[in-house]
Amino acid sequence: MAIFEVVMPKLGESIIEATITKWLLQEGDTVAEDDPIVEIATDKVDSEIPSPVEGKITKVHFAEGDVVAVGAIIALIDMDGEADSDSTEKQDLQEPQQAAVVEQVVVIDAANDIPEAKAVDFSSSDRFYSPLVKSIASKENVSVDELNSISGSGKDSRVTKKDILQYIDDKKAGKVSTTPSSSPPTPAGKIVEQATVTAGIGDEIIEMDRMRKLIADHMVMSKQVSPHVTMFHDVDMSAVVKWRNKNKDLFLKREGEKITFTPIFIEAASRALRDFPMVNASLDGHNMIKRKHVNIGMATALPNGNLIVPVIKDADQKNLSGLAKAVNDLATRARDNKLNPDEIQGGTFTITNFGQFGNSTGAPIINQPQVAILGIGTIKKKPVVIETAEDDMIGIRPTMILSLAFDHRIVDGALGGMFLQRVAKYLEEFDPSRTI
């Protein structure tokens, strides 16, 4: 019989492993080509793995919740549709060892000198450890508790290769205790205690799902890392509103897609980032990284209430029609959980739209490692003072409040203010006669 090996696909340049969240089919089930067989999750995005062939699933190598390395064989499919246990067993013997949820530590039995595999569950620690550090810890029989005791020299006190190798040398020299505290060291400036919360009678306790946990941790980290400053600016949206009202039906008829205000905001922000490139930057210690590409992330609300930020790469190189199509495509696939991992990575600046929920404005949290985020308020008709050469008057204009939150370590008030004013200028001076 012909056996096809289903492997964990490469999900992005920086993705080396993924978690199996749900098997959609089990051993013995038949599957058609392109039918989804398993749901997986990374720290970036959730997705499904479709079957590349038609046949019967004869072997599933990992359970739900297992963390699997990219390239590992996760299942076998008999393309003839009939299971052959002898062939399957032979195939299993020829397969290389696969990555599982836990790393394997070799323990030598003193009496028989026979290696015995002992599982160490790194998931018991809330601290992040790179695959390289985990691998060294496994080979050197360094426990999770010992790892937790190491004061890391990396970013956010992460344990580096140098840190763990130094710990191993010190341990062999008898300079460290082998019974460390189970609590990891708290980096300077971080919150060490949280108020005790108890549930009352009738309260409902809802555990965060995986994505909500990631969002929560990312937001807390951003507020702790970056000193946030937020500025606000009123914008006269008359020209933009006039242009969209004139062109939305034409664009829908010609392209089969709606044109929203979002691509216009992205265009204005992209132009302003070219004018003020230090807002399109990141900070690495005391090194400021000025980004070459303008990659705009757009915060998108999902049906389950969570948030995801797909990225429009090289947004400053696209015309308004191209931006509109990219916005619609990414937003639709985000809500359908069909984004690729690369499509939510590499952002250099983020836009979040409070106005879509009817809110006037807001003070957003910076999407690390970026240094600024633009908030869009709702467009409302308001009475405003209109200045003319002869006299001032009161008129009704569609107005909007822009907000900009920026990292004061790298963006000062003058730069933040000039950037925000430039975005507003591009919106207010939008040409209502331009074609799309």
C-alpha cells in the first residue's frame, strides 16, 4: 500500500513549532484531498492543516495539546484506503524521533548503566525559554525549577545560552544550590503582586482562551516596557467623506468590493511615516532601529471578541485601490481564521479604529516592538468655526479625533505632535476629485 506522511508545515520564518489544538479526524477515518484533518496554533495565529491526499488515516502520532516541531510527521495516510499494520509498524521504526510536548532528559541508571527517558514538562513554568535553552537543559539534566532560578541577561530577563552554560559550569563547580526556588526572578520594574480576587455567589468564572491570554500578556508587557504618551488631534473629514460618497458605488460596481475609510487612513499614515521615519522604528536597548519598510498593521476584532492585527506589507508602495483590496482581503480572512502566520508578522506601525464601534476616541496601547500606534475615532457632524479671509463663521462639518500613543523613550512630544499633525493634514487636504 502507498503511505503518505503528513508533516507539520512551515508556518512562517520565525515559527519553529506549533500546538495541536484539535484533531478533526481520527485513526481509521477516511479523508478527501484538501479536507482539514487537524487544527493547530502558534503564538501568532490559529490554522488548519488540510490533507494533501485522499485515503484513510492509519496513524496519528501526537495528541491534542502536544507541541510539535516544524517538519515532524504528525500522521500517516494510506492512499489506497486500507490499513496495513505491518507496513505501518515498519514505517514507524524508520521514522526519526519526533518532538513532543515535553523535552526528554536522559538519566543514567547506576546499576545497569541503561539510559532511561524521563519527561520534563517545561509548560509548568510561566517563564519563556527558547528551544536552544530547553535543549541544553535537557541534555545537561537541568530541571525546570533550576531554570526558573537563573537570572537571565537577555531581554525581559530571559535566560540566554550564555546564562545556562554559566549555570551548568557553576553547578559542576559546586557554586550553586541544586534545590532552587520554584519562582522565577522578577525583572526590575515589573509587578510582583496582584490583588487577590475572589468569586462571589452567582459569579461565573470564564477561563481565558489561548489567544486572550496572549493578548493580555502582550498588553501588560507593552505598558511595562514603554512609557506611553498620547496626543489627540481634531480632523475635518469633509474632503474624504465627499470623495468616498462619490466613489463607493462606482468602486463596488467595478471591483466587486466595498471601499471603507480604512485604506484612506492607511495611505495618510504611510505618507506621514515616510516624512517622519523615526516613528516607523523600534528600540533595542539603547539602539534605535529605523525601519526601511512601512508595514501597517490594522487591529481587527474577531467574532469571538478577541483581536488580531494583520499587516499590509509595504503599504506606502500601494495605491488606494490596492490598499482597499488588501484591507478587505485581510479583514475577511482574519474573521474566518484563515490568515497565514506571515500575514500577522513584520508590522512597523499599527492603526486601530475605535470609530467602528461609535466611539469618539481612545488611548491605544503600543503594539510592541513598534513605537507608536494611531487611533481612529468615529466621524461625526459637528458645528465648527470656519475661518475665511473676511470673517469667521460657524458651519457643520464631519469631524474626527485622531489619537497617537507613542513610546517616549524614542519619540518626543515634538516628533509625535508633528507626525500626528501631518496625518491630519493629508486627510484634510485629500483631493475630492481624484480617481480610483
